[in-house]
Amino acid sequence: MKSRAEAETERILLEQYDSLYRLAYSYVRSEHDALDVVQESAYKAYRDCRKVKNQEVIRSWICRIVINTSLDLLRRQGRELPLEEEWPVQAGPEEAAAICDRLELDQVLGRLGEKERAVIILRYFEDRKLEEIAGILGENVNTVKARLYRTLKKLRLELDGSKEAGA
């Protein structure tokens, strides 16, 4: 017989599967690795869900597991962005421009700290509210807001600097 925590965890994992996959993919940039991350995260979440005292935070807790599992995978692999996976052999001009934009974005995000990158990905790639991000990261909402605005300013300066250098 499933506990309430197990049932809620299973429900969230099923309902949020696509979102969890996108979150993992935004870190690992590989379909195969993202699937592995989600599978491993689901196992960890289901295994440990009874330890969560407040059932209202399970969704945020699961997102945090996905982020940590993604970062663990990247650390184990010691991997940078694999160009050969990103560049299709028959890329046309429009595809090539999109890939270049994505590579530049990946490079910029890669230069951010772990917490800065998490805030940007959760806010702009996962469209999470600041309150949700604070819950996922286990931080105060004002801390998340300040980090978001500092990181956006840092990104603007970096992107403006790279445009000037390329001009």
C-alpha cells in the first residue's frame, strides 16, 4: 500500500515529466543524459519521499533533485558542451544561425556560477515564479530576486562586451 507521500510523488513525477526532462536537458544538453537524469531523479525522489515532512514542497524538492543529479552527471563526466552533438552535418543557414546562438548562450550560461545558472534556467527556461525558485533552491525570495537581477546585469554586460569585440 502506497503512503500519501509516495502517491503524491508519483503523481507529480507523471504530471511534470516533460518539465523535469526540459530542466535536466537545459543542464546536460543531451537527450540520452537528460532521460538518465530524470530516471535517476525519479528513483531518488520515490525512494526518499517519506522523509519530506511538508508535502507542499515535494514539487520543489523534486526539481532540486533533478538539478543536483544533472550537476553530478556533469561533474562525473567532466564534460563541456560537445560540439559534434550540436552541429548537424546538413545544417542549413537558418539552422546554423540558431545553433550559433544556442552555443553562445550555452557558453555564457557555462560561465555563470551554479546558483546563478539555476536561477536563470528556472526563471526563463522553465518559466517558474520567483517563489517556486526560492522553494527549489531553499532560499529566501528576496535572495533569489537579488541574484536574478545581478545575474541579468552580468549577462547584459557580458553579451554587450562580446558584441563590441565582434564588431
